Amino acid sequence: MATGCQQRVHIEEEKGFFMTHFPVGFLWGSATAGHQIEGNNVNSDWWSREQQVPGMELSGDACDSYHRYREDISLLAEAGLTSYRFSLEWARIEPVRGHFSRAELAHYRRMIEFCFERGVTPVVTLQHFTTPQWFAAAGGWLASDASELFQRFVAEATSILDGVEWVVTMNEPNMQAAIMTAMRRMEQAGGAQWQSPTVEGEQGTKEKKQSHGEFLTYADPEIGKMFVQIHHAAREIIRARTSAKVGWTIAAGALTAAPGGEEKLQEIRWGKEDVYWEGSRGDDFTGVQAYSSQEVDAGGLVPHPIRPDNTLVGTAYRPDALEMAVRHAWKMTGGVPILVTENGIATADDIQRIRYTGEALRGLAGAMADGVDVRGYLHWSLLDNFEWGHWEPTFGLVEVDRATFIRTPKPSLGWLGEVARNNGLA
């Protein structure tokens, strides 16, 4: 666990209004994932899945960020942001079992070095949802040698991490466990249509249900314990071979109990989150990823109410979810420092994005003022991107033309950059 004096935000009155200041050295940035932006990740399990699963759109060229990463990092840096979270694609680095691509490792090293060149702190995620096709075909995370195979990849990846301060072993293992369960249920059901894990329900009519139902309600805590063991093994490799801080990221539901739902909340939250938060104990940091909040009653997750300000993925407009999530993570990890590795909103209205982010940051500042040690805020996402089977939900600070790949910064990018330059917000 990271040590040292804990810095808190402070709030002061300036010229009749209140200004929230964040600690010196606080990271301000944005996040992406390789498969969602790079394009043509042809050796990954997700690429294969897109060709086979009914209802999935194709990632295709995505945002062509594999070739345009310099432009993307430059947009971020020029706006005033100081950190960029991106992932390595295991399927590119090890397209065939046991055969590692030196060219792909060099590609990702160039990304790291370009971050340094632009004064941007890289936050490197080693595995963000996707795995090589050969790994998935051999049983994926449930195979007896899954941990050994991932450790071998991690060891190779450390060869390019010189100077990197922040390393994430894997992204949202709790969501990966839910996806594994969902895919099994789709196969059993036969003919079921794919629904992205980030899309809560179809949009449009009130008759269409605004909930996953059983999709993400229950998660097997034994799978969670398996992921914890894999994470710990990877953590030790990274610590032995680099000087980076190491942790992982957890999808935080910011769940609350409706009257009579207290016991069910504990049951659901244990498998969905808490086994993973407990697995973060001993890490240098834990990554909190929060977007919305949802109630649990005696029957399980309560569907998001249908309201005009619901997001493009069907979730309620709940910027307070971030504060709720970091407070819960702080409690469950026993005080492991927090990095907000994802927070954002799927909306076509950029004014709503700015409003949401400002409210979320004020809530975050409130938690920090109470002693929660938060080291940075990374907005999801830098670019409008492929949302795991769907293209419609737009989370980005930058619009991307899918035909020409022209990047058009939205007002929210400049707004967040100004917050970063001021290290605070009014």
C-alpha cells in the first residue's frame, strides 16, 4: 500500500463563490481501451465474438487509434490534461500461444514514450476485457493454467514499462465474470440477442425494459476469488520487475437498499464487488469505475426508472454515484489509495456531460475532504468509441468520424482541461 501524508481537497471562498482545490500532483486525464479504439484487433476473442453473436455490431477499424495515437495523446495534452490511461492488447502481443511479437511490444513502448514526450503520465492497463482467441478457446479464465498463461504475458509486458508509474493488472474482473455468466446463459437460451454489459436496456419506448434483469444481478464469488489470486500473482511480477504502483479496477455499482432490500443488497454486492475490493488490500492503489447508482429491493436489482435525463445506455443520471463508490471502496479495501480510472456519461448532449462531470467531481471532493485518499480522476472516455457490441452510446470528450477518422474535440474536453489547469473547479 502507498504510504506518506494524505492530502485532502480544500474549499475556500473567492470573490463570493466557493472554489474546490485538489491536492498538488493530482492526476487529471482520460481513459480508453485498446479494442474499443485501435481497430482490427483480429486475434482477440472479442473480434471473433462479433462475427458470431446475434445483435452485435462490429468494431472494424474502430477509431483507428492504433495508427493515430499521437494525435489522440496530443489532443489530451493540449487541452491541459496530464494523464492518459490506455491498454495493451494481449492478442496483439501474443497472437499465438507462446509466441510474442517484439514489434507489438515496441509499438506500445512508443505510445508510452510519446506520453512522456508530451508531459502526460501513462496509466497502463495490461488486460482490458479482451484475451487472445487461443486463450478463450482453451477455456479462458476458467482453464486450469489461466493464471500461469496470464503471468507469462505480464512478465513479457513488464519489459516495456520502464518509467511507468501506474500499472493496472486487469480491468473490471467483476464485469468479466458477469460477461462469462451472460455468454453461458445466451448459449443455453439459444437465439438470444447480445446486449452489451455497459448497456442497461434498449432505448425508445416505455414498453422496453430498462434493466439487465438477471444479466448482472448475481456473480459467483468463487470466480471472484479466482480473479483475486490471478491479480495477486500478476502484482508480484510487476513489483519484482518494475517500480510502478500496481492495482486493478473494479466496476462500482453504487448500490443502495430500497426498504426491505438490505439483506439482498449485501448478498448481491458481495459477489459483484466486495470480494474484489477485499482483493485490493495490499495493492498500491485501487481503480474505481462508477457511472450510475441503482437500488436493490427484496427481489434484486430495481430497474432504472424511465426519465428524460437517462443516459444513452439506459442508466439513471446519477453523478453522485462516484462519491458513493469511492467511499465504499475506501471502506472495503481498508484505506487503499484510490485512482478514479473511469467515470463519465453516455450522452449526445455535451452540456449534460459537463454538468454530470462537474457534479461528480464536487462529490469526489466531498469524499476527499472527509479523508478518502484519491490520487487522480480519469474521465471515460477520451473518444467516442466501440461500446462492446454497440456504436450508438457516446461517452467521448472527442467526436470521431467513423469514415474519415477526423477528431473533433467537444466543449467538454476544453472544460475538463481548464479544471485540470486550475487543479480545481468553482
